[in-house]
Amino acid sequence: MTLSPQAPTVISAIVPAYNEGQGLAIAIKTIAETLETSGSSWEIIVVDDGSNDQTFQQVDLLSTHDHRIKGVALSRNFGKEAAMLAGLEHATGEAVIIIDADLQHPPALIPDMIEQWRLGAQIVHAVKRDRKEDSFGQRASAYVINHLISSLGGINIKNSSDFKLLDREIVDIIVHQLPERERFFRGLTSWLGFSEHYLYFDVASRQGDESKWSFMSLLELAITALTSFTSLPLRIITFLGFATLILGFFVIADTLISLMYGQAVSGFATIIICLLLIGSFIMISLGIIGEYIAKIYEEVKNRPHYLIKARIGVDAKKRH
Ligand code: UDP
Ligand code: MG
């Protein structure tokens, strides 16, 4: 571990924003005020993830009043993971904080995060204490997704959020040494190791309209999370294969014994059931394998994670 600087020069805040025009100005102002109290210089980089509302115009307006507020606009909606990466690649600070644009991640926690970083933590995770605001469905899906990944992938992301502070060293590792296309930021930061610290916060209600995640995008995230951290589903298929093989031996033995005792082998229904069961096992297995192949295909295509169509206040050459 490297020693964290005592007097940091710049702290960057990255704010991914997708159609957040409504509440963005308030959120940015609140974040800016909190950063102001930290006693360091700061910058806020809003990454407009292909919004089709006033989000980027808002950033433009804010930056004319304060040049420390910067913006990057992606050419279309690439998803939050890509938006966060774009922010990380453009951030110049010694510490980088990633925070949502809807004030659900309380900026009030920022001073504590900076404090922990100054004390030596290289990753400060902000962990959700409660998800009271979310509907039962949202909570249930978050629970299932987090538990699945935690138990299968062997990394702890229970109740974790993307609200984190990363030391410059960690940011450089994420940007330069983790070239994978499909990213699951929460999992990656746990996987890295290094000195971590956990802070807890209550999820506030959303400023502005409803959540930007659809059920499909959550499912997408869960599949990405699973396939990028574990190949256990593939192993389960193999076990399943052996289980049906053993079952098959029992049925053969049973049939032979019946024949020896001169009983006709009946069981048209059994055949249909076996066919259906094994058929569906095979199809599910193919689907699982397909998911992994699809991920490999995505990686091999090696396309950029995002494309930028406009910048405010950030250096174009900064793109690595
Ligand atoms: N977001 C994004 N791209 C997307 C979806 C969301 O940049 O495709 C941003 C969004 O603007 C917000 C953050 O990610 O700042 C979290 O999104 P949201 O509040 O909709 O999700 P939740 O709070 O339910 O996790
Ligand atoms: Mg939110």
C-alpha cells in the first residue's frame, strides 16, 4: 500500500447521469457544496449517458458559473457501467468519488469518505443500510442478485452500491489493467483487494422521477455479474449430467431385472417424462453456455466501451 497524501491536491466526483435534467442542478450544487467543505480542490465530472432531455445543457450552464464542473456526453446510452468508466478515465483527482445524480447517495457522506481515505483506505465503500424506499420487487431482485454473486463469485457485494471513493492507484488499475468489456464495477472493486473501508448510509428517496433501471437492464446486470465472476454455472451443468447418468443406470438395472423376471417393460409415460426433463436440461445448459460464449464474443470484438460526442472542461487527450 502506498501512503495516501496528507494534503490532496484534487478530489474528483464522477456523476453518471441519464435523463436527470430535472434534479441535476440541485444534486450538483449539493455535491459541490460538500466538496467545498473538504478543504481540497475539486472537480465534478458529469457523464451524460446519452440522455434525451436537458441533462447536458444543464451541465453546460453549471460549468459557465463554475469551471470546476465539467461534463462528458456519450454518443448514446451505453449504460451506467460505461458512464462510470468514462468518468474514471477523465478524472484527474488523487481521489475519485462516484456518486449518483439523483441524491440517493447522500453527499453528506463524502467528508467521511475523504477522511477514511486520508487515514489510508484506498477504497471506501458506501454500503446501503436499508432499502425502504424501494418496492418489494426491487428489494427482492437486489437481494437475489447480490446474494447470487456473493455466494457464487466469492466476493462480498451484499447491499453494496456504486457509491465509492477510489484512490488514484485503484483508478489507474481499473482504467489500465482491467481491459474487460463487460464490467461489473461493484464486483470489480471488491475483487481488487487493497485496503478497504466500509461506511453505511440510508438510501434517500429519488430526486426527480422514477428509477432508470428497467427489469431487463437489472437482469442484464445480474447475468454480466455472474458470468464475469464465476464459471460455476458451467460446472453445475456437468454435475447435472452426471446426476442424470446415474439415474439412467438405475433405470437400466430396473429394466433388466424386470426382464429377467419375465415382466414386460412398460412405461410410455416414463419415456415422455425423461425426454422432457432431459430435453429441458439440455436446452438450459445450451443457454448457459451461450451466455458465456456471448460474453467471449463481446470481449473479442474489442469495441470501445463508449463513444464521446461532446466535452465540457475536460481534456480530449485524457482518453487512454
Ligand atoms: N444511469 C446512467 N445510465 C443508465 C442508467 C442510469 O448513467 O443507463 C445513472 C442515473 O442517472 C443515476 C445512476 O445511474 O445517476 C443510478 O440510476 P438510478 O437512480 O436510476 O438507479 P437506482 O438508484 O435504482 O440504482
Ligand atoms: Mg437512484
